[in-house]
Amino acid sequence: MISILFDLFTTLSDRRLLHPCGDIQQAIHLAARYGGSPENWLKAYERVQADWDSYYADLDLGDDDGIEQMWEGMLRTTRALFRLTATQEPSRDELAALLRELPYLMTHRCDTLLPNTKPILYLLHQSGYRLGVAAQVVQAQVKGILEGAGVWSLFDGPILTPDTTGYFRQDDAFFRPIGREPQSTWIVSSQQAILEVARRCGMQTVWLRRNQTSDLIPADVVLEGDLSGLFDRLPHRT
């Protein structure tokens, strides 16, 4: 069986759509659980976003303990919301649980899929391909994004995220869960670095060329603009 692994934010989801919808969903949830108005929680998050880099300044997500540092960064930004809204901060255990919930709660009501994406996903799924995702966000956010778009049920292949692989950096170790037969996996991305790692791991590569003026990137298949031509460029279903 052939698996198709999509690079989430370059092939399926428009990250720019997450903020207006996801930010509001987070504010509504926090206000309902901890009090205050959604407007105040939303303003607090806007301030956190404006100063986002400072919360991660001393963290190295690409280090050996990158996953722990990722959670630490998420803890800092979540704690900041309580400070900026003058809301009593929950216990550290409750905060740890909350920051693992929020990526899903923020996204599962938001449809952020790129144009011309859903039809090809349904076609691939119905034709017997296994669909998966590679992303540098936690699995809960991947599920929320795909559920918000109404396509989560189509994804029965690998979901590779920092918290499922144990690695933040998308290198050979990140893709190790693909297994012993990477040649049966196709990865779809617009990022040269991801495609290079995939080729080194023995996977087949699909370059989604969104910028028509970009330099050529070696790949087994090149798609122009969107995913609409993907089905016709893949090998026969097995």
C-alpha cells in the first residue's frame, strides 16, 4: 500500500487563516473556563504574539532535548496569558494539561485548508492510498486542523510530529517511523530541506511548486500551483 505524507503547512493548511479563527476559539475557551471576557483573552494573546520570540529566546528546539524545550516555550506563552489578563494562574499540572489541549481546541472549529485540496484528498483516500502528515506542531493541532476542515477521517497513515517522533528538527530521525520500506511512501512538500531529507531516507518526493519563479528543486514529481494534478502523477494503487 502506498502512503502519501503531506507537509502540513506547505501543502494542506494555510497558516495565515489559523490566527483569526484559532485565536478567537482560544479566547472563548479560556473565558468560559477561567472567567473574564473573550475580548481580554484575545488582546492578551495578541500581546504574546507580538513578543513571541522573547519567550523562546533562550530555548533551542533543535537540541537533543528539543521536545522538552518546545513544551517549556508553550508553557511560558500560556502562563503569560494569565498574567496579562490578571487571572489567577492554575497549578503547574493544570497548565501542563491545558497547553496540550489548546492546540486542538483552537483549531478544530476552523477550516484552514488551501483551495483545491479537499477533492484530491477524498479521491486519494477512496482510491486506497494511506494519507499522513508531517508537521512541526503537536499531534493535537494536526488533528484539530484536519478535523476543522472535515478531513481528519481520511488520514489513516503516519502522523509525524515532534511529540510522536521525539524530534523537533525534521531530519532523518524525525522520519524514522516511516519504517523499513520508505520507497512506498511519497512526501509532498514545497520545502527543499524536507524533500532532501526524504530523498536521503529513500522516499519518493513530490515538489509542490507554488512560487513559479523559484529555483528548481530535484523531485520525482513536480506539481505547479496546487495539488489538483497529484492523483494522475502517482503510481498505480497497490
